[in-house]
Amino acid sequence: MAAPRAWAVVAGVGPGTGASVARKFAQSYSVALLARKAENYEPVVNEINNGGGQAIGISTDVADENSVKNAFKVLQEHLGQGKLAAAIFNVGGKFVRKGFMELSLEDFESGWEANGRGAFLFSQAALPLLQDAVAASNHPPTLIFTSATAAMKGSARCAAFATGKFAMRALAQSLAREFGPAGIHVNHAIIDGVIDIERTKHYQFDHEDAKIKPEAIADTYWWIHTQPRTCFTNEIDIRPYVEKW
Amino acid sequence: MAAPRAWAVVAGVGPGTGASVARKFAQSYSVALLARKAENYEPVVNEINNGGGQAIGISTDVADENSVKNAFKVLQEHLGQGKLAAAIFNVGGKFVRKGFMELSLEDFESGWEANGRGAFLFSQAALPLLQDAVAASNHPPTLIFTSATAAMKGSARCAAFATGKFAMRALAQSLAREFGPAGIHVNHAIIDGVIDIERTKHYQFDHEDAKIKPEAIADTYWWIHTQPRTCFTNEIDIRPYVEKW
Amino acid sequence: MAAPRAWAVVAGVGPGTGASVARKFAQSYSVALLARKAENYEPVVNEINNGGGQAIGISTDVADENSVKNAFKVLQEHLGQGKLAAAIFNVGGKFVRKGFMELSLEDFESGWEANGRGAFLFSQAALPLLQDAVAASNHPPTLIFTSATAAMKGSARCAAFATGKFAMRALAQSLAREFGPAGIHVNHAIIDGVIDIERTKHYQFDHEDAKIKPEAIADTYWWIHTQPRTCFTNEIDIRPYVEKW
Amino acid sequence: MAAPRAWAVVAGVGPGTGASVARKFAQSYSVALLARKAENYEPVVNEINNGGGQAIGISTDVADENSVKNAFKVLQEHLGQGKLAAAIFNVGGKFVRKGFMELSLEDFESGWEANGRGAFLFSQAALPLLQDAVAASNHPPTLIFTSATAAMKGSARCAAFATGKFAMRALAQSLAREFGPAGIHVNHAIIDGVIDIERTKHYQFDHEDAKIKPEAIADTYWWIHTQPRTCFTNEIDIRPYVEKW
């Protein structure tokens, strides 16, 4: 009898990076896709299931403790004897660009809620499952955080977004140091550039391929996942060849 | 008739750095000391007033929007025609050191509440007053954040504290870039070592002077405040000569 | 008629990383292996040629301008109509660990000679060939520098090694920014840990797999080479799961 | 009988930062000024001596071992029973901005020669004298390196300068870690902006005070020198209020 399929969970699935990551991991694993609204994950869930893969979608607000607990309860019911091999936190949160004095407290905390609290709730739910998969997995169970340039530099008028991403980077480092020795691979992926999705179609650049293809990000995440434990990459930057940095 | 005295406001006044900073700035300015409990600021307020300086204390919870608004309303009543020359955010927050899976959401968010939300509320209340002081001040109006090594490195079991301090660093950078050109000096001060206060008296070191004297931090803050606008320091590290780093 | 085979050149081939990188790239390309002494590259050259690959070895002192020029003259003669798809600079140089006052000028400059001057000479020889390969290559032509933790932190008693590695990182960043827009992928790879080779066999660790397998580094380099130009990684860290950082 | 005067040595004295640093330290110490050409230090030496201070000039090529040894031999003869309280390495070196393929080896190594080899030779000559001053000094003996943004970021077309400054930063960190516990204060000062000197007079900016006053850098260096050993700053950034960073 075949071993039960391993799973990956991806939080933050819309038409961009999340969908591409889901498709890529669905080539090897069953996938659970989390997004606030079903309309965000449904097209990808259907596409994967119709293509011979296995996918489920769970409506989840990652900044809400009960919602995340519920999502992982549903996931565990599906897991059965299977294991969670990978968890990808791909929640961007609202991007607020405003002068500091124009920020409401709600504006300011939106970065934290998605990238701090959300990343915490997701990690705390996923890590016990990832730990449970260490002995059984082909690749070290992996937790990846999609991050941004704003994790490295606090720009003017970006306080809300940068505080959230800086916090996420701190969390990723802390988890890498605590759970690495237990065999779990934690990675903080700095996406430095515009991602080539529907929403950015109108961004014009002087060069071809100046936007990051979400499929290339997905390939990178999969590759990180396959690194053996003698060779973990804990932080990676990704940018188009013409990006200024 | 003499010009009205300039003011400094210090949030986070206990027996350590906050008190020393208050004493130092009180040599030149009137000072407003913010702490959650009156018992924390009262001894310093009395000491300064008895020594010929001018100090007031305001009970404030920096993580509470109304409390901060109220504190600055009280401060403005005292300011009168005076100007706010310096604002020092010295709130450490609870230091939680726990394995990640032992953290409650409340534990985890305590770092953000003090160092993220608290720093935001304090900055948003202080910056209009600092801007109003640019033309009139001897030294560029200054906003200093007391930070820590945890702003640079997310250690294992320190996720709650590190996320807060990383976020504070992002905020400090963003404010420095937005308000520097307006003549306001924003500084992120990384205190890397044990501060020599009552609470750390029992920490034993192999060398003399292995803890940071809070008076030396206060001297450093005052010196940062006196830098002219052609020569701002936006990030500074402070550590004892024997500290490993 | 088949297109002429593409080539990779690897400088710094001994029994460790260099040999593994050579083996990996030899699965797809012809490879030229540079080392000071023929005894360092010969076993790998023979192994690759006997295994159906194509390899040449060229005795080269990377810190010597004429020696590097000669090596690339030999390489170009072999290239013929082929293209140089990848260049890996894997020269460590002497590791000097001494109190600063015990360093001779020669000791101190040994880090620069290998990692600064050597990296410069190698890059200046390789880049025109890599540029010439942009249009014809399956993957963006790639220049990778094997680096170390010492590129990020200058430790006590490691001034000679750290100055060389810091300089190499500066060079890698500068080249990435200048040649990235021309379609060349430049990467600075921070190897943070002990590599598992003959020379480190006696290093004892408390955990299995606590040393980095050179084959895993080679896999990583190959993967970096295959990234498309919409998704370059310019700096990567690599460490075993139990490494302190 | 009065104690013999303490000394400071400044390498790299021209009309800018070096001269201002010399003037500032000459208010408290005798000063030795090193520059390649006498015409660079002579005006400042005369100005200080005519103003009641004590200064000597020594023609020195900091990249030449014998020249540096000779300079410190001359300095020691002047020191007599006096102590060396501070050593400032302010040698910029040639600023080469060229496409990488246009760099000669000589161009490329010019950054290293000034900021790597020069900083090494100066440090190795100064440190024994600074160590000898630890017990007797009012302030911890201090070694300051004037650095630049290029120590933090390798920009395109700046490989020669950036490799030198990265190397200098590595050296400064290594020395801070080795000699800090012996009571010597080592600081790496990142000057991020245009300095306001004769040579930059024609640089136009939209704002007043957009260039860094060399006197303000000198004040900063003096302040660093006066920090007590419980509170060392090992890295400091300095930039004008309107500088982009």
C-alpha cells in the first residue's frame, strides 16, 4: 500500500505568487490553500484538482486566532496519516504608503497584523505538524516566509509596511535558530522587485523581463525545500536582473 | 523677558536609563516624564524639582491611544509658549524569553505593543511639537528610540522581544528619512549590553565596568541631540568594552 | 550538427567544494579546473574524463596577473566556438588566525591577495566570455564567489581573512549591479559552517550532518545558475541545520 | 611639574576632515599630522603652533611599511614621556569610478593600498602606543577610521573604492573585538554625504547645509574619544539631514 501523500499549506493565495507556489508544490504534494475569501483560492484549487493534483481551500483570516486554529483543524482532518512537509506564509497585507502623520492607528497596525501576528499564528499552528514530519519526510520540513525589501530598509512613508516586514524577519530568524536544530528548515525570502501579475500589468519598464515571474519564485521555494539539512539557506534575495538595489 | 524654557519628554522612566536621561536633559530643559505608574517617575521628578530643575510626571500607558493623547495634552498645557526640543522613547516592554510553542498570543504581541504601537503613538504625538520647534531651537529637535541588540538579530526563544525591536528600528528609519529633511533628528540607539542598575546588581562579570552606566547613555543621547543638521547620526551602537558582539 | 558544448571554469579546485562543483557542472558542461598545483585538479580532471565528461586542468596562481591571463588564453583555445556559461571563484586563500600584533604584512595581505586581487583578476578575465555567452545560453551566464561568514563579521584575530572576504563581497555586489542588467548573474555565497572534507574529518560534532556536504553546495550553485533573469539571487547563505549564527 | 602632554596622531591631513580633526584634538593634545606631502599638513601645523597649540607634521606614505615605521619613530621621539591618547586614520585614497573592465590592476588595488594595507600599517604602529596609554589616560585611548557609505554597499563602477572600504570595516571590527577588552576604543565612522570643503564648493544642493561640515565630524570624533569604557560606540553613521539613504 502506498504511503499517504504529504501535504503543503500555503497561506495567502491570490492570482500571484501564492497560486504559483501552490501549483508547484501540488506537483509533489497535496496542497491546502488559505485565503480570506474563497474567490481567491477557488480557481487554483479547481485547476489543481482538475489537473490530477489534490487541493483544498480554507477561508482563513490569518490575523484572527480562531480562524487560523480552525483552518489547521480542517487541514489535520484531511492530513489523516499524511504529514505536513511544507508551510508557506505568503500573506502580504495591505500596502499603506502615506505620510506618517496621515496614518491612523489602524493603518499603522495593518502591517503588524498580517506580517507579525498572522505569521505568528500560522507558524504556531504549522510547526507541530512540521516537527511531526521530520522523521518521515524526503526533504526537511520547511517553513518559508515571503518577505520584501521593506524587511531590510524602512523607507519614508512606508512605516506601516516596513514595521510588519522587519517583524516578520525577526520572527523568521528566531524560528530558524530554534527549530533548525530540530531539522526544520526556516527561510526568509526577500522579494525585491515587482511581481509580474495581472495587477502590475500596467507597470512599464525599459527592459524585457524586468518583473519577477511568480513561477520563478515558486521554483525557488521548491528548491529551498529540497535542500538537505547539511545545507540550509535561511535567507535568500530574489530580484530581476535590472532591479536597482 | 527671558524666552520660555524648552522642554524634553521622556517616555519610559524607571530607575535606569530613563531617569538618567531625564536628569541629563533637565540640566538644560524642563522635562516631562512618562511612565505607567507614578511611583516610577515620582522620585526623579522630585529630585529634579528639588535640585532647581523643572519636571513633571504624567502617568501614561504608551500602548494606549487615549492615554498617550492625554499625556501630550497635559504636556502642551505646560509647554505654553515653550517648545519641545527632544522626545526620547525609552519603553522597553516586557522581556519574554520562552520557547516559541509556549508563547501565548498575548506574550507574543507584548513586544509589538510597547515597541511598535507604543513607539508609533508617542512619535505621532511628539512629531508635530518637534516640527514646531525647528525654527526656534538651539539644536535640531530630536527623537531618540532606545533599542537593543534584539533589533539586529532574532535569537531563539526571543521572538516576542525581537519582533518588537525590529519593528521599532523600521519605524525609526522611516521617520529619519521622512522628517530628517524637515530638520528633525531621529536616532535609533542600539544598547548592546547589560545596563548597570539596581535590578542587574547581582549580574557578575569578570571585569570591572562590564555593565553600561545609564549616565553614559544619557550623555550619549544629549550629545546626539546637540549634533548640527549637517551631521546627523541616525543609528548608534553602545556597548561596554568587554561585551562580545 | 550539434552546437559546441558550453563550458564552466572553476578556480580553486582541491578535494572539497571545488571538486564537487566541477563534478556537478561537468554533468552539463565541459569544465576547466584551475588550481595552483596540478596535483590538486588532476584527480578530478581524470575522474570526469573517465566518466564520460570533458575536463581540463590549468595550473594557475589567481593572485598573479600573468598566470590568470595565461589560464584564460588556454581556456579560450579549448572553447573554440563554445561559450563560457559559468565561472566559479572558489579560492579560499590561507586562513590566518593570529593576534593582530603578530601579523606580518605578508600574513595580512594574504587574504586580500586571494579574495581581492585574485577575485578581480579572475572576474576581469571571465566577464567578457560570460558576456559573449548571454545570447546563446540556456541559463544566464553566471559568476559565483564562494565566501564565508567572515565576509559579514570581522572577528578578533581574523583580520587578514575577514578583510579579504569583506572585499570579495564588495566586489561581488559591484559586479552584480554593473553586469546584472547585461544579463549576467553574479552571486556571493556565504558558506557558514565547516565543510565535510578529508581535512575536517577529525572535527567532532554532537549531531549527525553537522558539517556541510560539498555536494550540497555544488547543487546549490547549479541551482543558482539555472535561475532565470527575472529571478536572480545575488546573495545566499548556506549553513548546516545545527550551526549557531 | 606638569605631566607631559598627551598626543593624538592623524593620518591623512589635507584641507578637509583631517585638518578639522587636527584642530579639534589640538585643543587638548599635542598632535602629529601625517600626509604624503608636506604642503598638505604644513598650513595646519603652522596654524596650530601659532595659535598656542603644539603640532608636528611628518611626510608619510601610509601604504609603505618603512614610511609608516619611520613616521612612528619620529612620533615616539617627540612623545618622550607623553602618551598617545588617540589615533585617527583619515586616509581616503584615490577615488576611482570606472567600468569594471576599464580598471587596471593598479586602479583596482589603489583602494586596498590606502584603506587596507595603509590602515593595517597605521594600526599596527599605533596600537602598542595606545595600549601603553590605557592606564594613564583621561579617556580610553581611541582608534578611529574615517569610512564611507562604500563600506556598506558595493555600487556599480565603484569596485576599487568599495573593496578598500569594506576591508577597512572588517579591520575596524576585528580590532574593536580584540583590543576593546584591553580598554582601547576602536570606531568605524561612516561618513555618508559630501563633505563641505574647497574641492566640493561647486556641488550645488537644493537645501542649505546639505554638505557635512568637517568641524562637525571633528566634534563627533572628539566626543567618541571621550566616551567611557562602559559605553563604547564601535560604529557610527554621519550624514546631512537631507541626504538620501
